[in-house]
Amino acid sequence: METAIPEGFKEMVRGMQGIDGEALLAALDTPSPVSIKINRRKLVDCSQQDVAGTLGYGDLKPVPWCASGFYLPSRPQFTLNPLLHAGVFYVQEAGSMFYESIVQEVAADMPPGLVLDACAAPGGKSTSILNALPDGWTLLSNEFVPTRAAVLRENLLKWGYPDIVVTNSPVSALAKTGPLFSIVAVDAPCSGEGMMRKEPVARSQWSPGLVQQCAALQREILADAVDALLPGGILIYSTCTFNTTEDDDNLQWLVDNFGLEPIQLRCAALVPGHADNPSGNHAVRFMPHITDSEGLFVAALRKPGELRPVKNPKAKLSQLMKGCKVLCDGYPAPTMKGKNLIPDPTAALDVTFDANKYPRADVDLTTALDYLRHNAITLPAGSPAGVTVLTYKGFPLGFVKNLGNRANNMYPKEWRIRNL
């Protein structure tokens, strides 16, 4: 990587307590690992052999802290695998997959309720949360930046869990109705030191001033997140950075200002070489010179009080949504076109979709990629006329309207593959 690591960052890292600064700096000049996460509701068997056979990727290696995560030996052209677009897997940095283990652990002792992912785009941590949640929970995923929120909506609709809401709002709007969520995740905007391994911009933009600016923004978001969290609920705070200002200091700020109690996660034992915060507050660090990951600091904290289920949570969530820009509330309903009821183009991706409602046509790789490019395609001879679910390796991609000599493409135009 041509962009040099800033000298100020080097000096900071070398002075951090309990961290081998030279080893960390050396790791930031090595290639990032390549990793994917399996959708546990679409590919139920997450065994290494079954995943490799289904996805067509060999030499997989399990991610130790996430049962659905795997490393690949190199980076293929993921976009040309139709199963990515079917929501069967997600390309994600391995450290961030730890969210799945955290939520699985904390949700096990809770009745079904509401979860907020406050800074959710592009959707990696939201999909990890959905992998971990039992049926019956509802996830609200929010992103403040409109273009990133559109990507978040796409990725979550592809993932297939029906009880989702996607909003494009400031976090303060999600706290106006008071405590509502049993779990709130804040993967806060940060100085991105963990991204220095793969993104030159993370190196060129870094400065002590940026660190202070991000820390202040994080506290604003965290204050709203605590307001939205039910008493007895769990706040998950994370950054993809290393400095103590954004990590340890903000964790201590949550303890001092809101009385939140950091909890010691059992799943932390899955992370090689993890160490608790020097101050005594429980946290988990993913360090690229120790773990096959980029950079992640994460802690789970309990809000004082007893967790009590929200009565009629869907109604209260609807009230909250009135003050937000809502991009989706579950999967859109079908619409009437003339005398025909036409399904929403995304409905086939829903894991609860009744596949027996429409005929199915399983297609080869070439036809699947033509469909994902939003081209007209031709189905195999003898395929039924009318609205048909198009599948690849048995997994739904979407709908076509089969006319016989060709099939009209119903795939969302804004999702189409370009330039490949």
C-alpha cells in the first residue's frame, strides 16, 4: 500500500498500554483476510463441507468466534456468485462477525422483543444480529446517510428475515418515544484505524483532531441510544479503531454518566489473545497482529433496572416510525395490476415466502447472471407461463413473468449488476 501510516498514529500506538505497537503496525501493512458469513435461515447446515459445496468455494477455514463464518484463501469475484444476491451469504470482515455470538448470548435470557441497530449500513452487523435472534424478535436497522441507507435496505431484504424495519434518520429520532428496545447496537462512526490495513483513505484522513471529533459524535449517539434502551437491556458498543479515546474512554463515559455495567461475555473466550480493558471494564479487542481480522473494539453493557417485556411492541414501534423516514417495514405487499395480483419483486427472498404459490424455474449460472443484470431471459422449454420464481441451486433470486419465447425480468432495477 503506497499511502504511509501517519507518524502521529505510529507514536500513539507505540505508547498504548498492553499492546505490542510494532507488531500491530507491521500487521497493518499485510493483506486483509477474506471472509464470508452464511445465512443460517437459508443454508441451515453451516458445516464446512456443505458450505463449500453449495457456494463453490474451496479451502474454507472456520472463523473461531462465529459458527457461521469462514475464511477464504483469496478474494473471488463475489458479485458473480448469484447466491450472494440470493442472501445465502454475506461478505464481511471476520472480527465484526463476533456480533452474532454476542447477541446469541445476551438474547438467550430475554423474551422476544425489539432490537435497534443504530448505525447499521451496509448491514454486516444487522445480518449477524438476525443470524443470532430466535424467531419472534423485530429488528430496526437505521442509517443516517441516505445512500448508505439504500444499500442497507437492499442487503436486509436479501437476507430474508421478515420482521425488519429500515429507517434513514438521526439516532435522536429513535429515542423520542422513550425506552423501547431490549438490545441496542451502536457500531459508531469512528476514525477508522482498523481500516488502515485495506483502505488508503483511512491512513490519509487520520489525525488527532479526527479522533477527538469522532469521540464527541460517538457520545452524542450513545446518549440517544441509552435513552432508547429499556431498563435491564443490553447496549453493544463497538468501533473499528484502536485508540483509547474512542474506545476505553467512551466506555468509561457510559459507566460514569449512565450507570451502565459492562458485562463479561462468555463468548470472549473464543477470541484468541483478547484482553479486558486495563481500567477493569470488560471489552474485547480484535487486533490484526493477533487475530485474523482487521480492527474491532466491542463491549456489552447492561442498563440498570429490571427488563420487562414491552406490551404491544409492534404498536409502539409504529408510533416511533411516525417520526422517522422509513425505507421498509417488512416485505412490501403484492399489488393489483389489472385483474392480476403481482408480488413485490423482493418477496421471493423472504425466508417465510410460500414457494408453492408460484411455479419455480431453476436456472444455470449464465441465465442467473443475465437475470441479475436485469436482462430479458428465456426459461427452459416447458416452463409454465405467468409469474414464476427464478431459482439458482434451489435458492430464490426473484420473479419473472414467463411469456414463452422470453421472460420479462422483475428483478429490482436499482439492484442490477453493472459492468461485470
